[in-house]
Amino acid sequence: MKKKLISITAPVYNEEEIIEAFLDRTVKAIRPLEDRFDFEIILVDDGSRDKSLQIIKDYAEKEKRLTIIEFRKNYGQTPALQAGIDYANGDYVITMDADLQHFPEEFPVFIEKLEEGYDVVCGWRYNRQEGFFRKFPSRMANNMIRSIAGFDIHDYGTTYRIYRSEIIKDIQLFGQQHRFIPVLAHISGARITEVKIENIERPAGKSNYGLSRTFNVFLDIIYLLFSVKYLPNPMRFFGRIFFLFFSGASIIAAALTCLTHPESSERGAGGSLLQFFFT
């Protein structure tokens, strides 16, 4: 039987200190699985300003399964992930970070869980080792997304996941929406679960996607709220906004009428509104 193809994709941005180690560990991790699966590795260079791209190109000369997508400038994590997903040819698609906070050695855990019949398997950083200023905004975002989504997984923030291709190919990402993939997949009827993964501080370098994007994440959560609650019937959303503003305008109109025509208050609010609009 033809072996299934697994695509492994990760964004890369200024990772010259660790990108070769990431590739070494990835290649080593897939070696025991090669009797069951074929693999391709897709790295998306997100406009790196260091030597990351050259290191990847040099590595590709000896690792023919490695494909490089090169961005001319830095677009951000979600567009880089989307590019890797779009290019992936696999039956299964693994997304992850290239900073070695995600362990390639955990591939078998994800694959085994997916083959139990799930469509999406999410990583859960159950014992995060990062500092307060990384964990606190993430915890807030997780709680908000969980309350909107209507289903419960612990960690929406990590990119370490595996998908069936037919699920992830139908999802288009914008802004910082990579964290919403489980929600969007849930809306389409996907079967979703999670597995515990290890989490450590970066072994080298510094985070390239930090607190500066927190505000944009919360804006994207507003979009998520609209998508989950109102996208099937947007008139309910805009209708509620209309009635909110109409009610406020009516109260203001009644108050102004009473102030400018005190005698009209004797006829009640209904008379006040009629007089305001028709005199």
C-alpha cells in the first residue's frame, strides 16, 4: 500500500542560532517512522535578517525533503503558517515552531492520536516554563476563546498541532488567527482532541513574536465572536446594533423634548417622541 505523506511546516524568523539543530532533530525524529510514512519538511522564512535563510539553503543541499518558502519581508507568524499549509502536499499536516520549544521527538504521539480517528490534535503546554508576561496574556486569551468557542481544550495558543489535510486546507487565516484554527475546525464539524507536550524556555535567541501582538489578538477575538455567534445569520448581529442605537436615540430624543417643551411631559414619553419627530 502507498504510504501516507506527512508535511511538517514551521515559520522561521531570525533563528540562526538554533535552526540547524531544529532540522537535525526533525530529521532524526522522522527516521523511525519512515517505514510507515513519507515526509516533507517545509520551512517558511519570514523575512529573516540574520543568516537563517542561508543555513536552511545549505541544509537543503543534503536533505532533499526540505522545501524553502522565502518571504521578502516579515509578515508575521500567521501568514507564514498559512503559506506552509498552502504548499503542503501531505495527507497529514504538522505545524510547529522552529525555536526548539516544540520537540520533534513528540511526532509519534500526535500521529498516533490522529489515527485514532480525530481530525485535529492540538498540543497542550500543560507545564509552561515561560515567564509571567508570556503566560498571563496567553491565559486570558485562552479563557476568552474557550468561552466563545463552546468547546474545551486547554491551549489555543500553541502552533504545535497535526491536521488531516482536508480539514486544514479549507481554513484561511488572517491576523493572528492561527490560535483559532481549532475553533474554525470545530465549526466545520471536525473531531478535535489534545495531547500533553513538553515546553521549555528557548534554548537560544529571543522570542520573535511577543507582547506587541497582544492587542491584535484581542481584536481577532472580536472577529471570532462574530464568526461563531453570527456568521450564519449576520442580520441578528447588525439588528442588535440597530436596536441598541435606536433605543439610545429614542431616550435622548425624549429627554430633549421634555427639556425644550416641559408641557409635553404631561402627555408621556409617547407624545414627546411623536412631537419630536413630527413637529
